[in-house]
Amino acid sequence: MGSVAVEGGAGAELVRLQNEWMDAWRRRDREVLERIVAPEFTLTSARSDRLMSRDLWLEIAMTRASAQWVRYDDFRIDVFGDAAVVRSRLTQEATVDGEPWNGTFMVTDVWIRRDGRWQVVARHASTPPAKSF
């Protein structure tokens, strides 16, 4: 799982939800996805030139994309009251329209807590450069 900047409490819950979200995608469990992904969710993808709404993301996740496995590493979580920023490295083996969508991505997810439960409102994913600092 990697490091978590916030130990226990909200940090542990957000790590659990991150994994639950990707597991629900892998299983194509729409009910769980609709509970975790907020109505105003937007994805900024490393592999698309447009912002993707929740409805479009759910459509693709349920019909055109499939994940064989997803793994998170190196979590850094900052909680600001009822908002949180979760940064991580995500590695996946997946397909979209039958084409490989495998890779490692640097991911930033923004979560908000409403009515006592967390929902993700935004994800930004980018491909790490071939070289690092």
C-alpha cells in the first residue's frame, strides 16, 4: 500500500475507499461506483484530451473498459475538514475497447465528506516521465 501521510481515521478510510472504488470498477459493480463517485465527478485523464463527466466515466467503466487488476502505492493524504486530497501512484492492467490500457499513473483524487460519508469529486491522472529528478 505504500506510505500514508494521515495515519488511521480519515486517512485509513480514504485508502479503503480508493481500493473499494477500483475493485468495484474491476467487478463492474455500478451500485458501489455510484455511491463512491459523486454526481459532479470529473476525470482529467492521462490518455484523453477532454474532461470526462461522471456519467461518461460510468458508461465507459461499465461497457468499454475492464480492469484485470489495480494497485496503489505511495499514498499521501491531506485532510482539510470535510475535504481531502489523496495523491498516489496507481498501476493497472486494463483494457478499453479491447486495447491495452496498462500502465502506471500519478493520481490526484479530491474527496468531500457529505452526510457523514466520503465521495470522490475529481481525479487527475498523468503518466510519469521516463526520467525523474
